Amino acid sequence: MKVRVLGCSGAIAKDCRTTSFLIDERILIDAGTGVGDLTLDQMLLIDDVFLTHSHLDHIAALPLMVDAVAAKRTAPLRIHALGGTVAALRQHVFNNVIWPDFSQIPSPSLPFVVFKELDVGSRISLEGTVIEALPAVHTVPAVGYAVTNGGDYWIFSGDTERNPAFWDRVNTLPVGILVIETAFSNRERELARKSLHLAPHALADELEHIAAAQSYPIYITHTKPAETDLIMDEVRRFDDQTHARGVQKHDIRWLYAGQELEL
């Protein structure tokens, strides 16, 4: 399984694109601004989009992508998301004010998009690839995802704060790669807490939930462009401190747009 990082930044700037991952050229996990780097032919290969939540940095490119390829598609694009996320998209994006309601045109019987509601714990199988919705703790209804094509899992936390239920499930899976958000530096820890994001001190606590028998690369995502270097320095420092207390040292890496991960 190949995971292409289209975007993984918490905001935009030169070379910084917001969250979107392309699985085996045909499944999108989130649809942030990184989708804009795909060609039309590459967009046409995508039949399924799985959204973690409704915030703009995770959906910004979705309406534009649909518009770009709609005339060439032979079947509706399937958008999978929590019911709350679907409701937000219908009310605030595909509402014929901000953007056309592509779930009703060119006709209700043959629309450009169809919404597929899922729940935490839902498992969807698409031509051998299984996508499971994992719990997330955020300011709006949100999930993370676990994805496999029969081998090790690629795990994405989505936007989340401390989340014991996430680890309860992840620790039962054969994890190959974990992608986890750390949106703010420790100097912004109060803002991180209020907005239900992780900062390095909270990430360190979260990583202590990893089962002792598990060991895998951990990629840090969703950093703010102005704080990326500081966040990564703080993450590594906290990992060193917890290791000094007898906790296993983690293989922590920085995620960047254009990167390709293989499992």
C-alpha cells in the first residue's frame, strides 16, 4: 500500500499544503489544499473520499476538485464522513450559496457526489482496501482512520486531543505507520487545549499509551508553518525525557508534502 502525502500542514504558506493523503492513487483521506497538486487525470482516478471532520483545512479542495472532474466522471464521487460532517457540508458548502449542491445536480438520480455516512468503528472495504473510522476528540464531530490492504495498518489520528479510546483500538492492530497531529508548540499549550489539538507535552503523554510490544515509525503532522521547527524540537526533547524515565524511545519523524510512505 502506498500513501502519498499531498498536504500535512496546519495552515498555508509557500510549500505548505493542508491535510490530504492519497491511498494507492484512488482513495483520498481528507481533501485539504494539497489536492490541488494532482493532475486532472489523477483526480479522475479517485472514487472515494474519507473526511475526518468538517474544518476548512481538511475540506478546502473538495468542492473545487468535484467541479474540476465532474463532467468527465461516469459515476458519482463517494464522500464518506460522520453524519455531523455530512450535515455541515450540506449546510455550509454544497448549499447553492457557497457552492452548487453537487448531490442534486445534474439530477437527484444521477448526481456528481453521494454522501455515505459512517460511524466510529465503521469498516468499509473497497477492492481489498479496508478503512476503519477511529475515535477522535475535537471541537466538531471527528474521526481518525486505520487503513490496510491486508498487511500492516497506516493509522491517522485526525485532529484530536488526548484520546484513550483511540489507543484502545490502535493497540489491537498490526500498526506499520502512525501519523499523529501536533498542531501547536508548548508555548501555545493553552490554545491547543481549548481547540482540542495536541502540543508536544500532550503528545508525550499520548505516546505512553502505545503497547509495550508495539514499535513503529511515528510521523508528526498538522504543525503550524511558523512553529514547525520548534514543535519538532520540543517533541524530540519530550521523547528523550520520557525515555530517561524508562519509557521506550520512539522513532519520531517529520511529515512533509510530497512524501510517499509504503507499507
